[in-house]
Amino acid sequence: MTPRMWTRTRQSFTRLKIKLRKGAIPIPPGPAKLVRLAFWGSLSIVLVTVGCGVPGDPVPPSPPIPVAVTDLTATQLGDGVLLAFTLPNKSTRAEKLTGTPTLEVLRGSVRADGLPDTRTFRVVDIVPGTLLGSYVQAGKVEFLEHFAPEETRSHPGEIAVFSVRTRVSERKDSANSNSIVLSLYPVPAPIETVEKQVTEKSIDLSWSAPARTSGGEPLSGEVAYSVYRGELDPASATAAEKDLHAAVWKSPLLQIATTSAPEYQDSGFDWGKTYVYVIRSGITVNGAPLQSGDSSPAILTPKDIFPPAPPQDIVAAVLPGPKPGTSVVDLSWAINIETDLAGYRVYRSERENERGPLLTPNLLPSSAYRDSDVAAGRRYWYTVTAVDHAGNESAPSTALLVEIP
């Protein structure tokens, strides 16, 4: 009963007591004391029952509890463990979660029998929902939980257990996910700089081979390199150079090659797209492959500044024109083999070693042209250029001299 309800009940008792004193509610002769006790007891039950039926302050609904993660995977990547799982979107009551939950990462050890010891679990990282969204791709979270390289240097092969849980309220965590047991080992130091150069045929990448582990010890054994490439929204390129989590992806990082040499030529690119390249060094420990952390990202937007080759094998034939006494010149040449060829341009000059004016303001789609505007007794030098879709124009072909009879 609230304080206000109790005050009103006391006031009701007082008014009834006054009425009794004034004879408003007579009590018959007999055991008066017993009657009074029975009356007051009945009245108290009625008042308390009525008073407690009055609605009080509204009780807030219980916050939803996300369902537990059941598909957690974990692999060592450099000086960290890459945790991947499907982000819960429903509560334990099958209600849809309205926002991205907060992530808690737990780490522990194993029991003597090698099974996870949940009593040793402790929270080692918390990622708020406002930040966790940047680690989500197609509903899947990929989060790298870092550890100090000194840990694997001092205890190579150390066994660790990882689990995760989520929450939308400080008071209500989900149940722990499935547990993953890992042995952690030293890995090559991350590659610091990736050099890049755009050529007509490829994007050439090169880097220095690592000589030490991330913990500073000499690196032994064979090293291979995995090359990853993704496509970015160009507007996010500057931010991505500082932090790849700030990137806006058009296509995520995917492995495109493995090489034993510290270099790679990517010929499967498109002009004008913004790419990011990441290199990871790989070693084998106890028969299992291990990769270093990511290199510094190499981000570039290749521009096509490479013109086609000059047209070759130009030939001409002087033929009679449509009217008596007139002539036309039919030109033809070998087809250029560039895949991005847009067309050709034909120039004519009446002076040797000069290009002269353009005869074809629109690009010619084929390797032939007829010049009908020629005069008898004149000499003309013809040159042809090739143009690609980026607007790059080749050097002129060898000039061809044509004399009109």
C-alpha cells in the first residue's frame, strides 16, 4: 500500500470512530468488546483490499535478451584471433531486436581434461552496438581480438578458449556462445609497406620479405604470401588508408593469389575502380598454416593513361570519282588489337612532316576511309591514329603519300 493510500485509510478509520462515539453506528448490548473487534477487523480487510486494488506506478517491460550465438568460429590471424559468427537479430522470446547489440568477448583456459573451463572465463573486450556494425558483412560479424605479441613469444603454443555473448541492456546478457579452443603461436611481423605501380597491362605490387616474428625473434622456415584485394567506394579511400574499418566496400577483401616471391602482378583489374590490396605472410606450424596480420593497405584508382599502338600497314588506292574528271582516295589499314579500342581518326596534310587537319570529326568504327574531297594534280600525306575508350590517342601512323593524277 502506498503512503497516500495509507493516509486515506487512516482518515476513513477516524471518521468511523467519530460516528461510533456519536452513536451513528449503534452496537447492541452484550459483549461489546467482541463486536467492536469483529467490526474493526472486517473493516480493515475491506479497506486494505480496496486500497491495494488502486493502480500504482507503471512497471517498465523487461529488456529483451538476445538468443545465444551458436556458430562461433575462431582462427589465429597475426597477433589476434579472428572471431566470426552470425549476429543475433531475435530475442529469447522470438522478438526482433530493434538495434545492433553490444558484443562481449570472453577468454578462458581449459581444464585438465582439455575441455573449456567456464569458471575461468573473463570479459576481455566490449564492442558497443554503435561500433559493431562496422564489423558486419552480410549479417556475419568478423572481429579481430588482439593480444600482445609477447604472449606467444613467452608461451608459444599456449592454449586459450574464446566465447562471445551479446546484450541490449546492461542487466541482461545472452547466454555464452559455443566455445573455441585454440593454440596460439608466434607469426611473421606484418609487412609495413606495399609498393604499387600501374602499367598498361597490370598493377604491380612489391614488398620486403619479413625477417622477424611480430615478437622480434628471427623468422625461420619458408614464407609464402597471400594477396587480398577489395573494391572501395572512392569517397572512403582516404579514411580507409588510416583504418580499414572506415572503408565503404563495394566488394570485400578476397584472396586473389598466393606467391612465394615478395611481388605480384594483378592483370585482372578495371580502369577507374578504387582497389585496396593487403598482403599477409604465411608460415606452417605443426602442419597448420598461420598468417601474419594485414600489411599496410595499398589503395589506388588506376587511370588509363596508355594510348593504343599507332595503326600499321596503311595503304591507299586512287579511284575514279562519281563525276568525270574526279577522283577519290580509299584508305585502309590493319585493325588494332586493343580490347578498349574506340575507333580511328584520319588526318591529311599537303605538307610533308605535318599532320594537317582532321578529316574525321567522329571516330571511325572500322579500319577504312574514303576521301572524296581531293583535287587533280595535288599531293596529300595521310596519317591515322587510334583512340581508346578513355580518350587516349595513339601516335600517328607512318605518313602515306598519295598523288592525285
